[in-house]
Amino acid sequence: MKTQFDYVDDNYRRIIHNVNEAKERFGRSGDDIQIMAVTKTVDAGIVNHAVSSCGIKLLGENRVQEYLSKKDEYLPASVHFIGGLQTNKVKYIIDSVDMIQSVDSLKLAAEIDRHAGRVGRVMDVLAEVNIGGELSKGGVSPEELPDLLKSMAELPNIKVKGLMTIPPPQDPEKISGKNAGIIY
């Protein structure tokens, strides 16, 4: 009977296989590709198995309360906050995440800047862009992006490292490496 750890190992091998196929298909070396283990609803022990046995170095958290309940149990890894973030919850994660990938307003950026300054750090962020105009997704429209980036560049305690986008569902054959996922 398979354990939860066996499923993690199997999934990791499958992901590595898919990444290697994509690297070959798009002619990339892959040295700059990182695999993020998204930890939503996953027990800290299983996350730690992925870190220690599979070599995962990057964790993605999308719920502040859940992250706070598990973070002290985690083995060392870089943590990115990837979910929608309310301004009143920035203070809880500012000193323990390495990047916030879901900055979708100047109000949120200013709050991150304020709290980052309070703890004496510069926070790496990604501006979230809703490239498909989907109502179910967060992010600014592509038309709003230049103004947001210009305003964010003026905040001393954040550093914009790139964009986070999620394209609308489409035919997988039409998706290229240029229009999917995270850009930084």
C-alpha cells in the first residue's frame, strides 16, 4: 500500500519528467527553472518530505492563516506567498516570506512597503496581471499595469522582480513558454 510520501515521490518524478520534456521541446537548458511545491492543505510533514527527499527548495503558500499554523514546522526552504493577500494580513507574513507574488494594487504595494520598512527589509514582489480579463481571477488589467509598475517603483522597501500571470484556459497545443505562468 502506498504512503502519502510515495505519492509525493511519484508526483515529483512525473513533474521532473514533464519539465525535462518541456526543456527539450523549447530548447532550454533549464538551469533557471525552479519547481515550487504549493502547500495548500498539505500537512507540514509531507511538505518536509518534499524538501528533504525530493530536494524542493521553493514553497508556495496561498493562505495566511494556514501558513502561520505550519511555518515553524517547515524545514528550511524559500517561501513565496502566491495567494490573494489582504492589506491587514501583510504584517503577519512580511518577515518570513521571500517574495509576494500577488501584488494587484497600489494599496497592497504600499502596505507591503510600509511593513517591510518596519522590519528593515526590501520585499521582492511580482505584479499580478489578469491577462484574460477573467472575473474569477485577481490582478490588474494589462492596461493598468504600466501605472501600477511606475508607482510601485517609487516605493523604497519593495523590489518588483516581474509579473505573475495565469492565462485563460485554452488548447494546450497553443500554449507556448512565452505566455504561461510566472515571469521574473
